[in-house]
Amino acid sequence: MMRRAVFLAVCLISLAPGASAMPTLADADAKFAKGLHQEALALYEAVLSSGPEADRPKALWRVCESEALLFRYGSAYERLRAAKLPGDAAWAARFLLLKAELGREYLTQYGNSQPEDVEEGASDAFRLTEDQLRGGVESAFHGLWARREELAGVAVEDEAYILEADKADRARYPTFLDFVVLRWTDYLLEQAEHPQAAVKPPAASFIKEDYDGKVGPGVPAALAGAVFEEASRLGGDGREAARELWRMARANIPRAASEKVAPFEDETKGREAVLALYRRWWGGFKTPEGRASAGNFAADVSNELGRPDEAAALCDQVVAAFPGTYGAERCARLAAQIRLPELSLTAKVVPPPGRGALSVYSRNVARLHFRLYPTTPEEVRAFFPQGDRGPWSNVLNAPSDAMARQFVRRPAARSWTLDPAPPRAHAQTSTVADLPDAGPGLYLALVSGDAAFEPGASLLSAALVNVTDLILFGNAGLEGLDRDFAERPGDPQSTKTAPAFRVTLLDGRSGRPVKGARLDASRARDWNWRAETAATDELGRAQFSETVSLRQGQYTSMQADVLARHGAHLAYWANPLHLHFSVPERLRILLETDRPIYRPGQTVHWKATVLERTPQGWKAHPGAKVSLGANDPNGQQFYNEAKDLSVMGSAQGSFLIPSGRMLGGYNLHANLNDGPRNYSAYAALAVEEYKRPEFEVEVSASTGAWRYGRPVSVAGKASYYFGGPVPDAAVTYTVTRETWMPWWCWWWSWRARGQATEVLRGEAKTDAEGRLSFSFTPQPSDLSEKSPLPARFIVKVEARDA
């Protein structure tokens, strides 16, 4: 009886309400569904370690997914790489997809911070290079592609645990394969890098009924095209629309990833070929989704070619024929956008009577209605809130909405209409309008799409117009010599007043200076605005002075904005003049060593010279104490010494480089404390096991500019320092290409420059006279570009004597 009683007590305890039980997959899923990813992670980990075998693949998936949703991409990726994956074929494919997606996300977040050099034996993600991580992503996608026929038979709704199948467009992505195609091609076209030396596939190669590329090694765009094409040929239940959609996605590569393909030889003809292909598919595809999307693509291209009327008409056909499809929804939005009325007014400064003062950008507006109202600078400024007024340029270059709403209720000084002349229906049109005999002064111009000029109902746009003969020039900078703005030791309150802003007012018709014009200046010091007035002299000039502190550490920001008035004529700027000032550093430390490179155990001799800036120029700074220190490549300090400066403001010393420390770049630093300021200087030196060279190699400079595609010869010579040649020396040479962008070609700044790339490496030997030579043909980084950027080719030659 005793044994039975004990057993019964144990059973009762184990079944008592509130007692903890082993977490189940359902418990974890419930937390996950509520977005409680940290709590779900703990439960999934418990299932993964102790739960039923059948639940562990799902638990592993959700463990990685939860960590990713908690922004622990590295941990999630590393956990999956280290996990023992199930042998089940379906789960093997799922985990390949997860590996690819986690790798992509890890690259996005941390790719730029990965090591640059391959580390032997490195296994965790944090020590892999960016190329190794990309290799892992690409390997996973290729592994999935090897299962493509199997995946084409897996309906996407059967993968609801790993995919949000309820949100998927099952007509477009009916199978697991289609989801893989979507993700892989997104990686190839958005994230994968095109190899610098590789030729880009021509855009025209994708614009065909059938693409002849094969899935395998290749550049990203070509591989994406092959994946799309093969996906369009694979079987699988319910994939009829998907097959047509993937063909269109392949043809759309030149538009979706233009930076990864070589452009059409003739851009307009190329786009016309794209349009013709989409139109054939619009008429020839079998499924509603396929035809609607083909019509939508055709309408997009037609609109890009400047034929919005054709695009809108085609969209109407698509919406009428295939309502409810994705292509029809996109067509409805495109047609609405094309038919949307647009109106925008801009103005420029013009002389009387105001010819060409207004420019109107419009679309779907049959008639332009104009009104003109005279105004004054003070009236314009009054419509801005007190805190937003600031300088004149802040209020006189664009009217406030409140001003436009109030003026539209007033009788206009002038009213007139113009009919825009679009080249075709729904096309964007630019119309230039003259003012009707406007005299000098400031005006508010309004344009409307109808005669009512009703705020909130009419299409309205407003602009301020300055009709004037005046031209106002200005520049900023403290006037004086450098020594005038040097710090005065012992006088921390010293200041300097000097002209800071200068303006010149000219008559735009005659070019002569305008004398006696009133200048209303808005001045700011550290963004605190104040007003003052001045007048131009007989040369049309005026200047405004500023007082600046000559104390170290004091930083002053100054601005000036000017409104010039001469009779009814006005002149003002688009932006204020800016000026920033801080006192130059009073002391400068010059630090040098006797040599740039040393061996371990050698002595470094250093010298520090301290100069003081004075109103009379530089002078020696004697008597102070300067501290010297030296650090090895690990940042460990091994030398520290303080020295008094001599009457010549200099100090010198030496130290021994310890043996056994790391080779590489060492750092010598000097510091000087001068009351509230610290001054410092640095000098770099190298510590290497080296042999003093006995000869040198010289490469002859190019006698002229090289041309792409034309062979060039490079010559050089190896000579001993005593003058004799170095015969039969082993030579290694490299040629590196980097984009060269002349400073005067600033308009090229939008073009990608790329990185320095090694384009040639070779070996040779010098002849009996020590001469060496080799030839090569310079080529641009992208052979498909019609007008490649100029490049600089850097030749490096290393030689070893026999």
C-alpha cells in the first residue's frame, strides 16, 4: 500500500494544474503568429532540441526565421550553415531557399564590412569574404534549380508553413518553382555584381520570341534570361499563365536592369522592337493573365516612347478584355496617370516689357488662363509666418500658398489666355508666355486650367516675376592679410572688423554701374537675422563689414542677403551669401624622422619644430615642452619622452625599434599643450626586414595619349646605381586601369567610375643593356559601351638581378 500511495502522489503532482509542460510546435507557432518573435524563438529552440523528430525541421526553419526577424541575420545564417539538415527531399529544397535568402539579407546588411582577404580555415559567416558569401547564395540557388522539375509539381499553397501562400498571386506564382524563379532572378538583377572584366550581354539578345541562353555559369543578366526562359518551358499543373509571364520578364531585362546589359545600338529602334514583341504577345498569348500583362508592358513602352495616347487606348482595351487581372489593374493605373491633368508655372527675371518671362508645363489642359498682379517685396513677405521670413531670397523667389489664395480673389491687372500645342493627346507640353507690356516691378503671375480660378477646384499654379533692368553681383570673404586675423596671445577678447560682403549693381542694358540705389540687407550672425540699409556708390558698389573674434576655438557663421531698389526696378538673389570664419591655429608642429624605413633594432632619429603664427608672420616658439610617443602597428606604445623646445623652437631625440615586434607601419606623434588648446603632429615610418637596393628600374613615360583598341608598347631600363646596366634580370610587370575623369568634365559625375582593376600581368627579362619592353592593347572596362569614359593605365615593374 505504501508503494502504491507514493506512485499515486507522483502522478498527481505531475498532472497538477499550472505545472510546466514541454513546449510544442503549436505553442511556438502561436507566439510567432502574434509577432512575439523573441518568445517564439525560445520555444522553437526547445522543440528543436527535445521535440518530436517530425517537428524539428519546422522548428529549425522558424528558429532561423525568428532570428532574422529580430535582425540577427548573421546568427540565423550561421545557425543554418551549422545545422544538421533533414534528408527529406522537400525539406532539403526548403532549406536551400532559406540559405539563399538569409545569405542575401546578410549581404545587404553586412556585406561591405566583411573581410577582404580569404582566411584559410574560416567557417563562420562573420569571417567570410563578400565573394564567399555570394558564392554560398549562388550555390543554393543552383541547388534548387537542379530540382526544378520536382519543384514545378509542388503547389505554392502546399508550402503555407514557409511561404505566405494566402497572400501569393497564384495565377502568377502557382508553384514552389515559380517562387524560386522570382527570388533567384531578383538576386541576379538587383544584388549580384557584374564582373568588371566581363562583357555585358547585348540588350537585343533578350528581345526574341525564344531566348537561346542556357542556365549555367555566366554574367547575372544572361543567367537571369536563361532562368526565365527555361521556367517558361517547364511543365507543371496550373503554370500556363506563369510560363507566359516568365517569357515577358526575360524580354523586360533591358528595362529592369539596364546597368547589367549593353545598350541597344539605336535606343529608339530597340524600344520599338520591344514594343512590337509585347504587342505580338498581347495578341498571341492564351491566358488572361499573360495577355493582360503583355498589353500592360506594351502600354508602358509606348508611353516611354512618347506616345501616351496609344498607351492609354491600349490600356482601355486590356481593362475591358481582362478585368480583375494584375495586368488590367496596372493598366488602369497607367491610363489614369496618363490622363491626369498637370499644370506648373515657373518664371525668370526679364527686362521690360517681360517677353519670355513665364514657362508653363502642362498636360491634358486645353487652354491656359493667366492673371497678373503687381505687388511689392513687403507685401510678399507679409504672407509668410514670422518665423519663416528670414532673408529676402527666402520669400521673393516663390510665393506662399496663402498669397496665391488671397490674390486670386482680387481683380487682376492683366488677364490673357494661350492654347498649348501638345504634339499628341496626353503629351506633356512646355509653353513660353510673354507678359502683356509689363513695366518694371514685382508681379504675382497665376495660371489656371479654367477661367474660374477657384482654389481647391481649379488647377492652379503661381510664380513671382521680377521685371527689371538691374543685375546684382555679390561675393563674400573677410578683406585683409592673413596676419590681420592671427590670434593675439594674452588678449583673449581681441577682435577684428573687416569688410565681409561686397555687392555691385549694374544696369543690364548698358552694363554701367548704378549709383545711389537703395540696398535693403538682411544680415545674419549664427542664424540670427537683422536688417540694415546702405546705398551704392558711383561705381555701383557697397560693402558690409563684420567683426570676428580672434580667440582660438571661436567659430562664426555669417550671411548676407540684399534687395536692391532703383526706382521701380528691383534685384535680389536666389540664395544668401555665406561666410564662415575661425582663427587659424596659432601653433604648428613639424615632425620628421631621418629615414622613412627602418629594420628592427635600428635607431630612429626624430626632430620636432614648433612655429607660432603672429601678425608679422611665422616665428619660432621656444620654451614650451613637447611630448613624443611611438606606437607599433598594434597601437601599443613603446616609446614616450618629453623634451623642452630650444630657443629655435625645436627638439630632437632618438629611440630604438625593439626587436620581435610586428613589422609594418609605425606611428610617431608629438603633442604640445598650450593652455586651453592641444596641438599635435604625426609622422609615419615603416619597419621591415629589407635589403638596401643596389639598382633601380625606370619606366619610360608615354609620349602621347593611348587609344582604346590600339596596341601600345611600354619600355623601361634597369640600371645599377653606379651606372651600369642590369642584364638578364627577372622582371614582373602589371598594368592597372582606373577611370580618369577630368575636373572640367563635371557633367560626367553621374557616371559610375568603378574601381582600379588589374588588366595585365606578365614576366620578362632584361637584355644585355638592361632594357625591357612589352606590348598590350588598352581596352575600356565595358567593351559594349559606345562612349566609354577615359581611363588611366598605371604600369608597375619589379625586377630582381641575376
